[in-house]
Amino acid sequence: MLAPGDHLCVFHRGRAERDRLLIPFLAEGMWAGDAVLYLAAEGERENIRERLARTGDLVLTEPGGGHLRHGEFAPDALFAMLDGWSRRKLGTGRRPFGRIVGDMSWAAPRLNPALIDALLAEEVAVTAWGEDFPQVVLCFYDLDLFGGDLILPLIKVHPKVWMAGTLVENPYYVSSTENGYRPGFERRIPS
């Protein structure tokens, strides 16, 4: 079961499987009156909006407004955006709960060892930051796009994993104090 402050990794194969998990999760949040933020894959914003066909507190952005700035991964800008959104939507009591979902497919064509390290540090930081608000954060990783060089370390930095529609407490999770990906975290969160 999901609880406020949860951050989990959702593994899927292809967009069809992703959408079977994603669309109901977003729609349920909108129906419940939650604030919903979806960091969509490139070119998907309007398609997702049409598929949801609901009114509600939904913000959709693509990689250039979320994870990337000028085509490069920008974790500081991402955290400023996420933190600002959560403070506006949840910190004021406007909405009782938040759902943040990131489609991580933008990283596949850019993947290299430095980006892997940066992604792992971001995921660790999101876990710690996410606990400050009544929200859940899901990061979707397509197993058809990413290999073991990213997936295996990702498993270690997520307390929960959702795979094939099943949510599990992650027995391989290594806390931020043990996994070595914490440097720079304090600089990422605006005060």
C-alpha cells in the first residue's frame, strides 16, 4: 500500500504497460481531489491530457520543463520546480495529497556513467525530500530502454518497487546514509 512520503520505482516494459499502470493512478488522484504532477515523456503531454479526459488539479510537463534544461540533466532546477509545486499545492493546504510521476525515458539516449551517478543521487534526494509532504512520488523506468547498469543500482536506492502491477517493500534498499549517493543533497532543496 502507498503511504504519504513514499517514493518508488515503477518498472515496466513499453508504453502500453506503463499506461496500464500510469493512467489509472493519475485519474484516481484527480478524481480524489489530489494535486497531480506528471513529468511526461517528450511529445506526450497532450495525449495524456486527452486520455485522462477529466478536470482536476493536473500539471503536465515534458522533459524540458522538468528534468532537462537546454538538453542537459538539471537536478537543481528539477528540485526547485518540484519543491515549489509541493509547497504551493500541499504546503498551503489547498490540496490534501499530491501525486508526482516522472517518466524517465528521457534519460535513455543520454545514458552514460556520469548520468547514472547523477540519477542515483537525484533518486536518493527525492526519497528524503518526498517525506516532507503528504505526497507519493513514482519514477517510471522502461526495462526495454534501460539495462542492468542503471536498473540494479536503482533498486538499491528505492525503498519500494512496483513491478508488473505489484508493489513490494524493497529488501535490497540501502538507506541514503549507506549508499554513498548523498553528496550535494542539501544544495538541491530550496529553503
